[in-house]
Amino acid sequence: MTVIAAKQALLPHGWETDVTVEIGADGVLAAPGGGPADHRVDILLPAPANLHSHAFQRAMAGLTERRGPDASDSFWTWRQLMYRFLDRLTPDDVHAIAAQVQMEMLEAGYAAVGEFHYLHHTPGGAPYDDPAEMSSRICAAAEQTGIGLTLLPVLYQTGGLDGRALGPGQQRFGSGPDLFARLLDAAAGNLAHLPADARAGVAPHSLRAVPARALAEVAGLTDGPVHMHLAEQAAEVSEVLAATGARPVEWVLDNLQLDRRWCLIHCTQMEPHETTVLADTGAVAGLCPVTEASLGDGIFDGHRWLDRGGRIGIGSDSNIRISLSEELRQLEYSQRLRDRARAVLATTERSTARRMYDAMCTGGAQAVARDSGRIEPGAVADLVALDGGHPDLTGRTGDLLLDTWVFARDDRLVRDVWSGGRHVVRNGKHIRRDEIESGFRATMHRLRDAL
């Protein structure tokens, strides 16, 4: 057993003082047995999952802030730069970048990640001898960092709803049904070498990239979670409407059996009636506020969704800025700017940060099929401890601690993180930071001229 004594802890029923938590050898929380504390912390929280990541894009951070060749820069011009960049990446590069990403997530307070993994093949599109070669590198990074991994291999078949072939920049993504089935099997084998809390799912990329007939079948390829981009861009809405006669959310509601296994990423282009009906399905809305702001996607209708009982989780998507607190701050501030109001996502019972944090812990755990997001016996031991000694936290308790972290400080308040009981962040630093950062630096040096 590992015993943690916390001055304050956020439990499922609310805040408590002088809490003792025990982690079993299996990485699961156990009922306290009264043993001496191995670790003493100030503030203990359930550590959420980061439900949406494209790890390789981390190496592009800061490289796409100039105008492209078009008069109006957009998601679509950014995407062309991304395609040019990824053609340079080797499997070794992907391992180094993913390890850096996962380390930064852990240091930010996340304990697990859903890796929406679509970079499968060699430049030009030929499969590697092992069709899951790239997936194996994501798994190797997770073994190195200790993060809880839910691997989501991506099915990507077409270049648009008209069924056109993939473009030159998309060749490394594409798989037909047979190749994708082999890739899934091989990826599952790679996961078998990770701790027992690792999970597998599947990710049909989007309505643009997967034909309707395949979308109806893909959820049956696994009993794990199913993730898909949905209603991210106005141009996407127009394309789906022109091709099908329905808006993206309307189409999936009419044609797919959505339930709690599904996580729909972004959903920044929804009408009010779509928001309420989609929330009722039990699917998680996977929000990536920093990336959505970076790409000019739009603003998720958080107030209507949460008031309807909808579930949300948070992801760092492009990983240009990995910060748990900043994702939540961006989410709430986008609501305030749109509505010209304050504390939009708060309730009379829970502060703004508390409501968002509770929601991301619950929804994130559901989205990555991980029995976590809460501090109670039987849950996976995903925990984050904050530094209660910071001057800004002096005399503060309860929800004020979360509000101060999210709206007044940053993730430097994170002191310790346990992922599935693995104590991977200590005193604010990942236990293998130097080794991981060295590998990332070497890769970045080699890629420095990619854009």
C-alpha cells in the first residue's frame, strides 16, 4: 500500500479535511487501513484524463503563427502546413514527441490521455511492415512516461464527402477496411505490454473522412470507446449539408446509435436544438478550448449543454499549449465573451472552476473508458496534489482553491501526480524529465527546417 495524507481533498460528496487515501499494489484506491503516511500533501484532487490528443502536432507549436499564402488564413491553410510537416516524421520522432507531450500532460495535472492517433504509414502512404508501427511508438512513450493510455487508432478513408481520394498530405493516414482491421489487432498487441489500466478504442476521423457505410460499422470493431471529430468548422457544416441535406449533428443523430461509448470532439458549430438532443444521448462532448481558439473553430455552447445534463471532457488536441488550468479558463472565458456575462458555467452550489473540474473528471473518465475521476475505494488511483503553500492560496479552502488555480494561477501549482498509482510527478517535475526532454530536443533539432 501507498498511503497519502491530505490536508484537504475533493471527494465525490465534496471537500473534506484531514483525509487519508490508500493506493493498492494494483493501482486502485483501497479503503484506508490506518497505516502511516508515505506522502503528505496539501490539496488532493482526482486527476482528470486528457481525452483528445494528436501528439505529433506538439512539435509544430509556435510555427504556424504567420499568414499563409491566402489572404484569409484559416483552419484549412493551417492544415496544409501540418501536412507538409508530418511528412518529415519518423517512428523515432513520434516516440520522442509523444513522450514529451505525455510528460507535459502529467506535469499539468492530467493522469491519462486518449491519443487520437492517425499518423499510421510511411511518407507516400505505404504501410510499415508492422501496420501498427506508429501506434507502437505511442505505447512505448506511455511506458516511458507512466501515463494512463487509451489508444484510439483512426480510420481515415476519403478526402471529402464526395468520396474523393486522399490528397498528398493525407496519404500517411489512409486505410481501407482490411488494413485497418490488421492495424487494430496489432495495436491491441502493443497495448498488452503496458499496465493493466491501458485501454483501446477506435476513432472514425470525421464525416468528411469516413463513408457513411463504414461509420455504421466502425463502432463494432471494438467494445471500447468511439471518438470522432464533429461540427468543428463552418465550412465542414456547409460541406455536410450540401452532401447529405443535413447538418453534421443532425446527420449523426439520425444515422448513428450514439450512446455513452461515443465522444464527439469539438461540436463548436451547433444549433440550440442540436445541443440539447445530442446532450441527451449520453455521449461526451470532447472540448479542446485552447486549440479551438487557436484555429478559430468557434465557441461550444457550454451553458446549454451542462444545464441539459450533458457530459464534457477536456483535451489538448494540437498540444500547442499543454495546460489543464488554461483549458478550463479558456472554456469559461469564451462563454463570457460570447454572452457578455460572468461566471457563466457556475451554479448556486458550485463555483465556476469546481463545476468545470467535476465535469471534466467525470466526462473524461467515461470518454477514455477509465474507472477514474473520483477519490473513493475501487477507482483507479489517478490523483493530483496542489501546492497549498503558494501565497495566493493562503487561508483558502474548498472551491476557492480550484477557482484560484484556474483563474489566478497556472499549472505550476501541481506538485505530485499519480497515474494508476504510479507516482510519476514529484515536487512538480516528472521523474524522467531530463531523459525525455533530451530526446525531444534531438528530434526538434533534426526537424527545425520542416516549416
